[in-house]
Amino acid sequence: MRELSNAELAKLLDKDIFHQISTAADKLNLECYVVGGYVRDLFLERPSNDIDVVVVGSGIRVANELKNMLGKKAHISVFHNFGTAQVKYKGMEIEFVGARKESYSRDSRKPIVEDGTLEDDQNRRDFTINALAVCLNGERFGELVDPFGGVDDLWDGIISTPLDPDITFSDDPLRMMRCVRFATQLNFFIEDETFDALGRNAERIKIISGERIADELNKIMATRTPSKGFVDLYRCGLLELILPEMIALDIVETRNGKAHKNNFYHTLEVLDNAARATDNLWLRWSALFHDIGKPKSKRWEPSVGWTFHNHNIIGAKMIPTIFKRLKLPMDAKMKYVRKMVDLHMRPIAIADDEVTDSAVRRLMNDAGDDIDDLMTLCEADITSKNAVRKQRFLDNFKIVREKLEDLKERDYKRLLQPCIDGDEIMQMFNLKPSREVGALKQTLKEAVLDNRVPNEREPLMALLKEKAAEMGLM
């Protein structure tokens, strides 16, 4: 970030679109300002094509005038009920709104809106860094209006509210999620009083729709270090209300001098490892949920200590319920996360022992096209503080990857399906779809995966008849 004078701001706004907006506003004799995120990002030197413009008066009038000036290359959408308009032009989206003041009722985040001044409009903004405004009128073009010290907060890396944070968050509780999201995206700290207000108002999040919360969570997940956001959500009490399954991971028990690791902070470490390796949002969600089944599976076994047997299976069964509650998509994305959670122990189990062709074949068959993502997740899951053990896992994972590549080159994906299918089995033994058919198919599949017989008709047919005889089908 760098300091910007009014002259420098005017230079940064020395673009055709801003001069066109300026001309339109001056023609209508209306005050006009570019505000919010676009101004913030000018100081942060982050490119943006989303432009918010506040007009002291009718934003729709200025938008219509701009559309007339730009001609057929511009497209306008007017929303009279909200007093807003959007102009799309050469890849830019310019939102126009009249300056307004807002008041709220206790049980809704939908405000009662009245016409207002620029000061009123800045007062209603969520954070000081989003309350910056730069005048676009000809005589004051480039003049910064910063009544709450937003530029200072940008310099200091602080998220704070323009007015009383209790009022800001109680009026619109979604701002609490946005507070954490901006702090995570920008790697800023939340100012102390603002953070304390998050805790005091956390329960208000219950009036916000799941879809809006999920949208903010996805934005936190997409950042460079998403763990920062989840730690802030936890510390202020929001995570317990949104995702209590994560809170259950934050416990360490000790018996007979044996303790298990803190699975909450382990999970966040895995999430950050995954974030460094991939931009795949749903793989990041898989990292967050990979150990979600551990609290339900935890057992004390005197001979070995703490165990989490089948936590992957238990966790996978939890995914649809969590996705449904969080209003995350219940389609292939959910199924992908469920599969990643279910399979995340498999590569580790292989890498902890001798890496055999048979085990890798089975893994490849079960993971299918998501095998590379699964390997990325499992490598992110290596957080051991024992350097020797960690290196051994990494070395063995390298062997697993090499074997996977070798199998791909030899087109095992095609060969792993036995050449005798279920329809032929039913015809051969005069069976209807049943457990017997499934058992016979599984026998052939296991034999091919274990490389006990080649995937050829004659040896598979001999094995099939042998198994059928054992089952009394011949």
C-alpha cells in the first residue's frame, strides 16, 4: 500500500469511464462519488472492475444519462424498488445508488431506507476501509472524503467499524462474517472493540440465511491462509453457532500419560497446507472436514492408547448433513468432499507400509478421476513434528505417485474392470439382480485388483465357475 494524494487519486481515476460519469453527474447537477471497495483497492493496489457509485440524489438518473452517453456498447439494468441501477460496459460493472440512511428492526437485516447525504451513506458502511469516497464531479475530481480514518486503518492493517460496532453488527449480523472475511483476505487484524462486539452479538447470526453465511465461508476458504478466518470465527463465538462439529475437535485428553493431538489445530494446519497446494475450493473443504469424524470415533484402548478407528467412514457419513445445514451444494461437489473424507486414510496406510502394486491398484480404482486430488489432500495431512517420520511418509508418497503414473500409462483404468460383467453372470447362472450376483462380481474384481489372475476371459471364467460352485449355484 502507498499514500495517495488527491492529485494522485485523480490520476488513478483518469479513465474514460470516470470522466463520463463525471460529465453525466455534472450535467444533472448532482454530487457523485466512487465509494467502497474500489477506492479501498486503489490504495491497496489491487485491480478491480466492480465500481460502486453513490449519488446525492437519484443514482438511476445518472446511470441513465451515462447509458445514453455510452450508446449501444453499454447495457443498463434498473431496479426501481431498490433505487439502484447497474451499467455494464467493456467488462466493467458500475453500480449506481442514491445516498441513503438506514434504520433496522431487531428481527431483520433488511433496513428501512431513506434518502440521505454522503455523510449518512458513509455512516451506514460496514467498515472504515469501505467507507472511503472519492468525488467524481468536475471541480472536485479526485478529492478523498475519509471521515473515519479509513486510510489510517489501511496503513495499520486494521478492520474497524465507522460507528458503534454493537449497532453495526446488530443491525446487519452478516457484517460479522464480512468482518472476519476481510481480515482473512487482507491479512488484517480486527480492532479490539470491534472484535469484542463480534462476541457480544454472535447470537444475532441466527437471523442470517444459510446461503449468505455459506457465501462468506467460501470466500474465507478461498484465501491464502484460511485458518486465520476460522481461528477468528472460533475466538468470537461464531464458529460454535455455524459449525459446532469443528469445535468438538478442540479437545486433548490424557490417560496414563498418553495424550492425543489437538485435532482442531491439526485440521487448520492441513487446511493451510492444502491451500498452498491447490485453488480447488472443494478440496479445501475436504481438508477442513477430513478429521470431522474423530470426536465420535475416539476410544481409549489400554494396550495402544487413543484410537480413532473408522473416523474417515464416520466423517464421510456426516458430510451430507453438514452441507445441507450450511446450504452448501448437495450435488457432485458434496459427493466429492464425502469421497475425499472417506478415502483420505488410504494413501497414508499404503505409505506407512510397503507400497505394493495391488494396494495402489485398489486405491486408483476407488478414487477414480479424483486420485490426484486425494494424493494432494493426504500430503497436506502430513503434519508430524517427527522429522524422520514425516520424511518417510513423503518419500513413500513419492513412490505411490510414481506407481500411480505407471498404472495410468498402462491404462489400468480400463483394465481394472473385469471383462465378464453382471449381465453375463446373471445369464450364465439364471439369476436376477441379487447379492449372489454382487458376490460373484466382487470375486472377479478382487482377483484382478490383486493381480491373482490376468483380466482375460478364460482364467476369469474358471474362477467364476469355481466360486459359483462354492455358493451352490452349479
